[in-house]
Amino acid sequence: MKKIVLLSIILFVGFACSSAVAKSEIKLETMACEMCATTIEDEISKLKGVVKVEIDEENKTGIFSYRTSVIDLATIEQAIAKLGYSANDTEADPAAYEALESCCQIGSK
């Protein structure tokens, strides 16, 4: 009986740790308009392990909640960069940036 209880505790703790959710803020300095915010929110929300995306257009930041056992912050930043936007110190993919609508390119307003 003690073994079953001990095993149950170990499994519970292991499961609880593996489903930990982190919350990170990402600077989105090249985000220029509402369409940019919607694109980032929609596309990053589709990534496996991402729980929630909150974009603050005015401050050009996003709060990203994600399961650390599934995805990490660097992967989220790379996914944003592939959309054509910078994410913290990760530069936007140049080809993806050029493919953005003109209103989504910095300095085009």
C-alpha cells in the first residue's frame, strides 16, 4: 500500500512539473498596426504548447503564456520572426518582413 501511495505522489509531482505554464513578455518593436497584432496573436496561438497570447499594441509588447514542457521562449521568438516581426533581440526574417502589407512595415505610414 505504501508503494502505491508513494508512486501516486511521484506521478502527481512529475505531472504537475511537466505541465508548468510560464508567462513571458516579448518586445514587438516592429509591430506597426492592429493587423500586425492580430497576425501575431492568431499565428502564435496556433503553436503547440502556447496557452494564451495578449498583445499590447500601444506598448508594442506581448505577454505569452506557454507550457514549458512543450515549447520555450526562443521558439516563440523565432516563430514571430518568421512572420516578419522582431521579437526581443530576435530580428525579423527579412523576406517575411518584405512580404508584409505596407502598413505593417515600420516607417511606411
